Amino acid sequence: MYEVISIAEACMTRYVHLRNCETGAIEHCFDDSFFCDEGQKDFWFMKVGERYECKIMLFGGPLEPDEEITEKCMICRQIGPMEKLGLYNIIPVESGGNIYYITEADAEEISNIEEFTYVATRKDLIQVDDVISPRYLWRYNG
């Protein structure tokens, strides 16, 4: 469960700042659900001070052997089997007591899914309560 502590809105995207009600961790998440909307629900129903069940996707990739560890690096471990979110497969991982998700493609690049360093350049909201981001409900063929 996450509490919305602030929302910074732009024209079609926004940053949603969340506090994990269990761990106290603050998450700065990108929300592009409105931009991706193709007649589907988006996350603009979220209100500051309200609480929601959220899934957060890590974007970036596993730390490469020649890369330096930075503040964007997270020690992660897989905590469950692959799940289906809309049309895509996602993998639940844990870092610092917080649950996140990575893509199936990222997981295929990781040699030891039991513990790995992930460079999270961005965190995206992918599901809020029972609403899935429209991005995960259609496939891009580009």
C-alpha cells in the first residue's frame, strides 16, 4: 500500500511521489498512463493523501561488469514467479524491503536472479489498484 504525498503534473505526463506505508520508502514514479491512453483508464484518479495498491516497474538494466556503482543501483532478488500484466510478462523483485517489477527481457540478461545489482534509471507506475497502465494492454509494433 502506498500513500500519495505529491503529484507534479506536466502536459501529458506527471511524477507521482509515493510513500510505502509498510517500509516508509519514498518512491518518485513516472506516470505516462494518460499519454498511452487509447480509450483505457489511466491513473489520473489518484489524489494526494489517498492510499492505493501500486505496482512499480524498474527501468534501466542490470549493472554491467565495467559499470560503476551509483545512487541509482539497487541490490535486488527475485521473490516470485513471472506474472502476466496485461499482454506482458513481469518479474517481482525485492530491494530494501520494497517490491518492484522488472521486464522479462531484463531478467533474461541476469545470470543470478537470486541477487543482482540493477541500475534503475526510472521507476514507472504500471498498476494502481485494479487499473493497469494502458501501455501494458497493447503491443507496439515499431
